[in-house]
Amino acid sequence: MTEWKNSILAHPEKIAVPVMTYPGLQLIGKSVMDMVTIGEVQYHCVKALSAKYPAIGATTLIMDLSVEAEAFGSLINFSENEIPTVSKRLIDSFEQVVNLKIPAIGDGRTKSHLTAARLAADNNTALQVFGGIIGPYSLAGRLYDITEMMTAILIEPEGAHDLLNICTSFLKEYALAFKKAGCNGIVIAEPAAGLLADYQCEEFSSRYVKQIVDFVQDDNFMVVLHNCGNTVSLVESMLGTGAAGFHFGNAVDMCEILPQVPSNRLVFGNLDPAGVIKNGSPEIIKVKTKELLTRTSQYNNFVISSGCDIPPGTKIENIDAFFEAIAEYNKG
Amino acid sequence: MNEIIEKLTTCIEFGKINQKSPFPPSMRGEVGADELTRQALEAGIKPVEILEQGLIPGMNAVGLKFSQGKVFVPEMLMAAKAMSMALVHLKPYFMSGEVKRKGTFIIGTVFGDLHDIGKNLVAMTVEGAGWEVIDLGVDVKTESFLDTLEKYPNCAVGISALLTTTMGNMESVVKLVKEKYPLTKVLVGGAPLNTEFSNKIGADFYSRDPQGAVAYLNNLQNC
Ligand code: B12
């Protein structure tokens, strides 16, 4: 990981790490349902994508925000072509936290995601392979209801911390399982923390993310913290987690973020995955990609990416346009 | 102005639900929206005054701070909770007709979409502004909007969407609502939307925040 990071920092030439699994479905003729439930399908998707786009700097596995809650026992809605979602809260009071059983690694669909990770790592789909897990505050929100979790931090902070502790215990082990599967790192998706004030983000998210970072990160395993909220004032708290990389959504202007991050930490971001990459024309995608690269050119620690998971149904020619734009930019 | 009403406004603005609630820390142990609304009624203050001079200014104040990025989603939701608590005591007066609701507002997140924080904020703010709100929840099918409209034909409708993929679903909802109830006003909102999109799909109004929705609805009522 350190080596990979150093090579990025040393070379002005840009690599791309889009958060991308779903577009691979079209290349191998499978459905979203197959992808989220069968590890081999997920692996074949990322393999097909890296074969088609050798410029991919790192394989990122699925950003599935329901798998961890499912492992805890939440009911999940599945459909053939949509991303699975949690259908209702698992607990409606913090007293029930003591009854929550920390899932075993392999429970529910964690097994399928770890299979995908192992296959991708064994077969080196890219120079680096990153697994994906949800962040502690967002997981707590899935289990307790996100709107309720927003106010719980103010009226029942102890209860909120109890739940966050349970969530973090599981996430540490799940993160470690990706490491054992041979991944070079993980992306922790913590979208719900983007709605908090900086001091709230610190107390109810970053502090717990730091525990995961401390548990798994080393010279060979990197943690990338993703937050797609309006994070301009949250950067300091995010940095405090000690993660080696930070991934930002399209709610922010990268030029307001990059000056806040030390030059030895990687910063990924932030083309609008839906508005631009999925719904834009190839011409628009090229313009937006080059524009972002040009605006951030002075930062060697910047790695171009999508602001979030590229949605299912995104046309392959749109992904082509993204990579073409990077190649053209690199040629100068 | 009456001291109870003034205190009530502060409780709403700062999300002080009741005496038991530890939030905000600076008001720990003090009475909240719950107790003050009861006290106001006991002191003979008219429910309509409690609503218009107590609750609404409180919601307006916190709404403004939220738009300016001075408070965040948790505080905004606390204010809405405090207000809902106050409204519990005013409900009997709405039911008896002593206080007239400004109208009925049906709101839901469009089918395919499960984001509800923004929708909840709009629902609670509109309710606090004196409207009866029927919240249909998330992933709301067109039929559900139509069935509810059948029961409340004179109401306004609000639809929320947070996904670019589900924004498109709003178009069919608006079309079918307008076909069956041409006079019904439809408001749309959610982070990826804008006025241009709202016009394109035939909605009547787009607002980027709950306050805009309240202003539009109140204006309708004055027509
Ligand atoms: C919290 C969140 C979630 C939570 C939702 C929990 C819940 N119960 O709501 C969870 C984790 C479940 C989630 C899931 C997903 N999410 Co999400 N999520 C967010 C997040 C972080 C915040 C949204 C939010 O609540 N904002 C706060 C509220 C207050 O703002 P708001 O909704 O805009 O509402 C305000 C106004 O718009 C307005 N308003 C809202 N509705 C209405 C209605 C009317 C009538 C009016 C007048 C006004 C109005 O008033 C509100 C108050 O000011 C955003 C990123 C971000 N920071 O915005 C992504 C985001 C919305 N999610 C996104 C995605 C892609 C998803 C998933 C597909 C991810 C996945 N891979 O599974 C799933 C989809 C599930 C589904 N089918 O709906 C994308 C959408 C991209 C796009 N434009 O299409 C975003 C933008 C993230 C990103 N950068 O990519 N998500």
C-alpha cells in the first residue's frame, strides 16, 4: 500500500480509481441481483472491467450499504435490477442493543463479498484491490433508523454510543476479513456522517472509524474513508481517523478540500456518478473529467474517481469517455 | 408578548421537547415545548395564537439557521420534534374545528426511493405551519397518492426524490395526479431537483427547502 501510494505521489501522471462494479454487469450479462448475492459474479464483473480498462488504478468492490445490516438480522428488499435496501429498522430502542448478536464473519451475504474479494486479490484484477464496508454511524442508522439516529445523538448519546460500539466491533472484524482475503485496503462508506456538524461527526463517527483504522491499517493495508456529504468543514475530523486515503462525493468542490489535506495522504473524488457519469453524454463526461483534472493538477495526491458508486445501468460508452479523457489529459 | 409564548418559541428554535429531554444542554432541567403548550392553554391563550405566535416563529428561526449552515440535520429534526410535541396538545382544537387548519398536504418520497430525512423535515415544518399533513412514507406508488387524494380532494401534494434515477418517476406521478385532479397543486423537492426540472414534469412548484414550501402553500391559501 505504501509503495502504491508513494508511486502515485511521485508521478504527476494521473491514475483513475472509479468506484465501479455495476457497469461490469453489461460486460458479462448478469443482473444486479446476481452481483449482490454471488461472489463469483462480482469478481467476474471487476475482472471484466479491468480487462477492458487497464488504466484502472485499483479495483474497488461493491459499495453495498445493506450487507452489514442484513448480517445483524435486518430484513432486506431485493429486486432483480436494483440495489438491495434495508426494509425496516431492526431495533427501536437502545435497550435492545444488548440483545444484538455481533454477526460472525461469513453471515448473510458477507460471505459472497469476501469471496469476490479473495478472487479479485488472488487474480490481481488491478494493482490494488479494495474491499468495501459501511461506516459505523451509517450502520447504526440502518439498524436504528437514520432519522432517529440523527436525534439520538442529542437526546440519548449514551445509547447511541452503545449501538456504535456494537457496530464497530463487527466492522473491525469485517474489515480484517477483507485484509485476510488478500485485499490491499478497504473503502469505508460513511454517508450519514456527512449530515452532521463537525463536532458531532467527530464524536459519533470519526472516533469509531479510527478504531477500525487502528485495527487494520498498516504498510500493506490502506483504509480509505468515503463521505459523500457536505464535508468541507468535516475534513479535519476525517483526517483525525488516521486513514491513509479520503474519498469525497460530488457535494463538495475538490478545490476546497485538497488544501486541507496533507500532501502525503491520498484524496479521491468526485465526478457526479449519477448526474454526469450515468446521465451525461460522453462529450460532457470528457469535459467534466478534464476540467476536474485541470483544476486539481497541482495536487499529486489527488486521484480521480467517481463521487460514489457508479450506478447500475450506466452505459459502457460513458465509462469509455471517462478513461479516454484521462488518457488524453495524461498525454498533455 | 406573552412570556409563555416567548419561551415556547425559544424551545422550538432550540429543540427543547420537554423537561425530561437533556437537549439542549444549556436548557437542561427547564420545561420544554410540551409543558409550555399545556401552560399556555391553561392560561387561556388561544390555540391559534400558540400556533402562530409561538410555534411558527420558532420553526422559522431554526429553518433560517439551517439554510445558512449554522445548524445541521440533527438540530433541525429536534426542533421539528419539539413542535410535534406541542401540536399534540393543539390537535383537539384542530379536530373540533376551533382552530382551522390551513389545508391538507399529502407528502411522500416517490416510488423507488427510500430517502426520507428531507421529506420528514418538510412534513414536520409544514405541519408546524398549521397544515394537516398526511405522510405516506417512502417508496410511495402513484396509486397511493391517488387513493389519498380521493379522500382529500382539495389538498396539495408534495413529492420528494433524492436519486437521479427516481426523479424521473415523479413525472408519471405528477401526470396522473393532474389528469385526475387538475386543480391540485403539486410541489416537488429533493437535492438533485431544480425549478427547470419541476417545470418540465408539470409540477407547480419546486423548493429547495421546507420554508419555501410553506411560503408557497400559505400563499395558495390566501388566493
Ligand atoms: C442519508 C443518505 C442515504 C441513506 C438514506 C436514509 C434515509 N432514510 O433517508 C441510505 C444509506 C439508506 C442511502 C441509500 C442510498 N443512497 Co443515499 N444518500 C444519503 C445522503 C448522505 C444524505 C441525503 C439526506 O438525507 N440529506 C439531508 C436532507 C435534509 O436533504 P434533502 O433530502 O435534500 O432535503 C432537503 C431539500 O432537498 C428539501 N426537500 C426534500 N424533499 C422535498 C420535497 C418537497 C415537496 C419540497 C418542497 C422540498 C423537499 O428540503 C429538505 C430540507 O432542506 C446523500 C448524500 C448527500 N450528502 O446529500 C446520499 C445520496 C442521496 N444517495 C445516493 C445513492 C446513490 C444512494 C443509493 C443508491 C446507494 C447504494 N449504493 O445503495 C441508496 C439508494 C436507496 C434507495 N433506493 O433510495 C446518491 C444519489 C445520487 C443521485 N443523484 O442519484 C447521493 C447524492 C450520494 C452520492 N453523492 O452519490 N442514502
